[in-house]
Amino acid sequence: MDKKASIQWFPGHMNKARNEVKEIMPQMDVIIEVLDARIPYSSENPMVASLRGEKPVIKILNKADLADPVMTQAWMDYFEQENGVKALAFDDNKADHVHRIVELCKKLMPNKAESGRQIKAMILGIPNVGKSTLINTLAGRAVARTGNEPAVTKSQQLIKLDGGIMLYDTPGMLWPKVENANSGYRLAATGGIRDTAFDFDDVAGYTAEFLLKAYPELLKVRYKIDELPKTDWQFFEIAGRNRGCIRSGNQVDTYRMSEILVNELRSGTLGRISLETPDMREAEEAVVAQQRITDEERKAAKLEEKLLRKKRARKNRK
């Protein structure tokens, strides 16, 4: 898809939290990053990789009950190839699994665990990834605000857990620039960004285009289509008519159908879907790296042109 996602949402409290995380991360023993199991790559904060150094990281693939189980396992295997990284998959029934986080923190910091010293763990995650619900389950009480809207947590807090672990909670954070346009679409489709921050038609079109290739059978069953069309706009026409999304003049309300598709993806009504694979990450990272080089070259060329203009202007004044 050639369209570019226009994602414009980086509230002031996120920038403040980002600076605070940079300041206190060096003091942490373990980093816990909560990811959306449907988009493990797009929900990763690049700041973690750049700042963690040799610190161990636990990547929790949350909302695994909404994701393709085969792909979730593939992502866990992929992450654990990296030194110092452990991966866990969690679904809605977190109470049965949260003890694994405490056990893993102790296992990753054996010296501190054996001597009874406190283990400092920082928990991070994008907005609306389920981090606050996970924290409340870990703590065994309501210590973090929860909600279906992105960016509910606005400030840091310290939470003492059983097993000698001090948990540093941080607000849900995006990053100032989503370099990979595909990640912008996926973040929007899964609810990591407020709906007012992007063009809903574009995001739904991107989502439909992916699903037509990756999960055609789920679309056929859910929207009662015997033979799927090749394009996203044809899909919205057919599915919209089947769903009764009709305006005056017997015209299909494709925007309403777009909302239905995205909302049913988010709720899991459409089925267990993952929007990206480890292979897609590798390919898209290569594109982003090339784009950075191109941007730097363009920037250097503009600077050189500016210096030449100044030089000519000085020469003309003499």
C-alpha cells in the first residue's frame, strides 16, 4: 500500500514520561515491556532497545487471546533469540500467569534474589495495551487506573510486589515519530492511538488489504462472502451491503463498514488475528534503515545548498 498513515498524537505527558524513563532506566535491574500480541513489532518502544544496554528484558505478549496462536509462538521464539530477552504470552485470564513474571525477575537477577535484596523492575507499554490491568493483577489490588481509552495512566508510580520486587510503573508511551508507516496503521487498527488522530478510512483500507491476503477464510465466514474480491474497496462494498450499511439511493455506507471491520478486529469478534510476522519486521526494518539514509542525504544536500547560497550572497556584497 502506497498510502502514508498520518499519525499525529504525542501528548505532553508522554514527552515528560519519556524523559523520566531515560533518567531512571539506568537504575533498573529488569525491564518488563508489555506488547500487543497482535502487533509485537509495532508495539515495541524503540527507546527500550536503545537504552537498556545489557539489562534483561521480559517481553509480555498481552492480549494473546485476540492474536493468532501460531504467530504468537513464532514471535516468542523470535524475541528469545536475542541475548537477555525472555518472552511470555498472556491472555485475559492473567491471574493464573502473573506469578511467572515474579519468578522470571528472580531468575534473571539470581544474586539479588538469593541475598534478599530488592529487585527494581520497570514496566513499559504503549497506550491501551493492558499494562494497568496486568499491574493490578500482579499487585493483587487496584493500584493502576484502567480503561479502554489510550493513555489512561498519566504519571509514574512505585508498586511493591511480593517476592521483594519494586515495580516502577510508567504512563503508556508512544514515540515522537513512527518511522514505519505500516506500524502506524497497525497501531491505529488495534486501538493504540486515539481514533481522532488518523483517517479511519485509510486505516480500515490497510487492514482489509492485509486480511484479504492473510485471513481470507475469516472474512468469508464473518461477512458471508462466498468469493472474496481482490481490492479493499470492493470488499467494503460487498461486506457493507451484506451488513445492511445502506444510505439513501441504495448506496453502501463504506465508512460505516470500515468502522465495523476495525471494531470487530479489536474485539476479537472477527477471529484470532496477528497483523505482522517476524519476516515482515525484518523486511520493514530494512526499508526504514534505507529511508533514514535517504533522509540524511537529503538533509546534507539542503545544508550544502544553504551554505552555497550564503557564500554567493557574501561574494555579491563585496
